[in-house]
Amino acid sequence: MIIESLVATAVVFLLIVIITQVAFVVVAQSTARTAVSAAARRAGRPGSASAVEQQRLAEELGSVVPGASDIVATVEYDEAGVAASAVIRWVPPGPDLIPITLRVTAHAPLVVPP
């Protein structure tokens, strides 16, 4: 009876950890998607530089994405517009059960002054 109660308690705590980590990864993915999309729109403005926008995106992701550890941000220009992307190594709160990598990409058109 006591062993069954301990096993049930352990299973409940494990489920709580998994549900919490899933909720945090959803928040981290959504926040990263928003930040990368904003970076692509900013980079599409006249006079913006790729290196500056990459640095700004990496700093922004580090401050707004909960649990971001290794961030690789890129901003690339082509004739169709701007492509911003980020690869983030995400560390969940609590135990790090499996390695999670978030990959986010956004595209925006170049802004042409009138």
C-alpha cells in the first residue's frame, strides 16, 4: 500500500514536470517567433545593416525568451525581401530531460521610400 502510494506520487510529480516544460516551450516558441518577425520587419527598413540587426536580434532573444542559452541569429537580404532566422538551445526550468532546439524563421518585404 505504501509503495503504491509512493509510485503514484512520483508519477504525479513527473507529469507536473513534463506539463510545466511543455507549457514553457510553447511560451518560448511563441516569444521567439514574435521577436524574429519583428527583426525581419525592422531589417526591411531603408538604411538598416545586417550585422546590426543580427546582434540586436540575438540580444533581444536572450532577454525575452525564457530559458534561451545558445542563440544563433541571422538576417539575410535578397531581391524578394529580408529573411530573419534564429536557432535557440532552450533549457527548461527544472530538470533538463531532453535537449530542445527552437528554430524560427520569418520573412518581410523591403520597405521602399515613396
